[in-house]
Amino acid sequence: MSELIKRGRVPAVPALLRKIGPRAAPKRRPYAVRKPKDVAFEKPGDVVQIDTLSISILPGQTIKQFTAYDPFAKWTVAKPYKRATAKNAAEFLARVRQQMPNPVRAVQIDGGSEFMAEFERACADAKIPLYVLPPRSPKLNGAVERCNGAWRYEFYACSDLPLDIDKIAKRVDAFQHLYNNHRPHGALAGMTPAKYLSISRAKEAPPSHMS
């Protein structure tokens, strides 16, 4: 190897490093953190996983769906956008907080740039803890990944979609309602998310006292 370097056939490592330049330091997140080990998720609302789903509606034309999922209630909230931007993600967070059946106590996301900037500030303003996954660990957001599979194969693959994003959004709203209120879920013993939450709340409610 040293002979090849002398003959100029192979560049020396220092020369390669100078050519490549210094590695850029990872961007610091002003609010998002790794989930502390002492934080446990145990019931609906404790955490909502958020991810994006890319859907090709025409050759060369792709839309992005933001999907939120409560892994305990199996409840989903979704909305399609033309692009996955941080501004759209922040707008989607407001939708999630409005449409999730339980108060959102934490949000978990991957390190995508759409979950920075405006989105991160929106979480901070709402005082919602924001947990970002370590690199190359999508399995930690496995629940929303599986939910995205349902969206892809049970909705998008079975729908003759319009091209207008607002019209697609109306179809998404309809499937979201079906998923949450009418679609049985094996992990909930065949109940729908709405039925599961109804029974759970009834069990947690204090007994009424007869007058």
C-alpha cells in the first residue's frame, strides 16, 4: 500500500480527509430530546407517534401524508399535504391535539427536518414533551409505521384518488373515521378504537352513588 501511495496510485488518508473536509456537527435541537429512561408510556394519550407517508398519485407526482397514532388506543389522525414541511407539521400538530380522544401528553418523532423549526416550536409553545428517536431506529416508532401500512394498503391502494389535495383530504377524513370507529382491531380483541376507549373510560369512572 505504501508503494502505491508513493507512486500516486492511491491517495494518502490525510489527503482524503482534507478533500472531504471536516464533518458537519449535528444540528442541535432547541426543544426535542431523547426519551429519558425513566419516562414510561402506559395508557392512551401518554404518547402519540407521528410520521410521514409518501404516496405517488401520478408518475412523478407525490403527496405526503402526516400520520399520528396513539399506540395504546390504536387511534389515528391523518392529513395529506403537497409537501412535508415543518410549517405543515406544526399545522398538523394542532389537528392532532384537536382530534385525538385523549390529551396528548408527549409526541415521538424521527429526526426528519419536517419535525424541526416550526413544529418543534409548536410543541414547545404547547408544553408537549417532544422525543426524537436515535438515528436508524424506525422500530421505536413501529406502531405508527404499521398504521401507515394500513393507510397505504387499505386506503390509498384501494382508492381511485382525485388529483386535488383538498379532495384527497376529504377522502382521508372518511377513512380516518372508519378506522377509528368501525374497523375492528386485533390488538384490541376485535374492538374498534372508539369501543375500546368507551369501555376503558367506563371502567375508570367512579361509581355513581344512589341518592
